[in-house]
Amino acid sequence: MDCIFCGRDPYHYEDVGVCSVAVAVNCCETMCALVQGDKKAKQILRLRQRGTPRSVSRANKIWYDGFYEGPIADKEQRKYWANVASTA
């Protein structure tokens, strides 16, 4: 499963002898907030799942204003979100 916000695997896995088990969310700040039940993160998720260009743009604005602490999305992230918006 990939993170719906940054496209990476959101979990930290520990080896328990037989297999690896997901033990913690170790991803972007937005995914951690979503798991904790943050209202802004839920709103961003809801808007991105609609898939319309307007709702995705609004979700990105909320994300950049409230959570994102790095440079503007790099080429790989823009490609990821373009694919998500086109398949929704």
C-alpha cells in the first residue's frame, strides 16, 4: 500500500521471526495526522478522492498551507498526483 499523500510505503516493519509486521506509521506528517484522526487531513483526503481538478487543487492548497514543510512537489510527486487524479 502506498501513502495517498506522498506515494511512499507509510509503515515501519519489524521482523518477528516468521514475517515482517507493520508496527508504526512512519511516513509524511499528513499521513500521521490522518491516522490520528485530524480533521484537516480527512478533508484533504476527501477532496483528493473526488478527483476533479478543482477539488485536487483545493486539497493541495490546504496541504501546502497546513502540513507540507518541504520544497514544492518534485517531478515524481506531480506525476503521481496527475495519475491519481486521472484514475479517480
